[in-house]
Amino acid sequence: MVPDHMLVSIAVDDAFFLGVLSSRLHVTWALAAGGRLGVGNDSRYNKTRCFDPFSFPDPLDDAKARIRALGERLDSLRKDVLEKHQQLTMTGLYNVLEKVRAGEPLTDADRDVYEVGLVGVLKQIHDDLDSAVAEAYGWPIDLSDEEILERLVALNHERAAEEADGKIRWLRPEFQAPKETATPKAKQMEADLPVTEGKARKPSLPARLPEQVAAIRAALADLDDIVTPRELSRCFSQGRRVEDKVEEVLRTLALLGQAQQVEDSYFLSA
């Protein structure tokens, strides 16, 4: 499969974001902000207009967990019915769902899609998502499209003012703002490095493997904390350019019993 250049891939692994992006609030925003294409004037999802300026809600953990669970249910349902019934397509499912929402009569073919595609269940998940996402924003669930747009535009202005003051709500802070998510020990080690002419002097990761192993093991010992390969790579002057090599050496140290691995993080064995 060769994807078209207009394919939008959102690289987050949290179903909370899938839930929000699948809700009526985001769809309303995307239809208004996106472009139009072709003879049918079909809607077009432009990332810079539909995704980048969209303000996600910042709910409490319980509300976020509910949206995440609904997003996972939505993803699971669609995958299951499309895998079990090769005649179904995502477009076909949602064409029937739109007919159901509009109260239009279903053809025999539509009813077949409705039954095998569990469109009634799909509709209920989307209804629950719409309610959960509206509540996550602290808004009524029965807003009109115009009211949704007014509130999202106002929230966009609020977030822009926040960013001007230095507060940024990162979607992937560990990737977009790694210094803000570093462990306290890693931050302290970076702060303690000697400074020359305003720049921190960090050791360089050696070119040869034996010296690399020794340097990475020493850095891990100095940190005396559980860290990810990305955090540890910041201890060297090459930074993220050597992250893959750091991870490779950490895996080797773990296999040799000289380090312990917990998910994607490591610490030195006692």
C-alpha cells in the first residue's frame, strides 16, 4: 500500500486522542476549518487547519479514562467487523450511520450493512463519545454547531495567550519537550555539568564499542536512577543522535545482568 500525500497520521498511542478526534466537536471543527475538493465539494482534512489549531480538552483523570475507554471500544469494534466481513468498508459503515442519524429509509443493502456492521452499536459509542467529550470541556452536550465553533475558537484564543506566557500543553511531552519530562536526577546531572562560555560541557560518546559500554555504564551509575535511553543520551554531547546506540548498549547490559529493564527504562543492577 502506498499512502497518498494527504494521508494524516497522528503518532500518539493514547486512545483518549482517538476519542476526542472522533467526537462531534472535532468533526464540526474540521468541517468548518478544512478545505473543499472536487465537483462534489467534498470536505478535506487539512492538518494545519483542522488538527494543529484544535484545542483538546484538559479533563480530570476519570473523564479522560472514560474517553480513552470509548476510543478503544470504537477502534476495536470497527476493526472486528471489517475483519470478519470483507464486503464492509469504513465508508460504507459511516454512510449507513449518517442515514440512521438523518432518519432516512434504509435500502436492503443498507440494512445488511447495519446488521453485520453493528451500526447500532457504532452509533451508541459515538453518542457516548460526544457526551463524554463535551463534558470533558465542561460544556453542555446539546450545543449547536455554531455554539461549538464559537467555544472552540474562544478556547483557541485562550490557549494562544497561554503559549505566549510560556505554558504549552504538549500532546507528546516526552518527544516534544523531553527536558520537561526528564527524571529529577537526569535534570540535576545536566545542571551540575561544568559550564564554559555559557555552554554545558558534556562528554562525547566514544566511537568504539568497548569505550561506549564503559561510558554508558558510568553515566547510568552517576545518575543512580531509572532512566530511558533518550534521557541517558542527553548526558552525551551528541544528544539524541546517539539514542539508538545508547539503547542498544543498555539492552546488552541488561542481558549481561549489569542493568535492569523496566518497560522502556533502565537502571544499574546492584
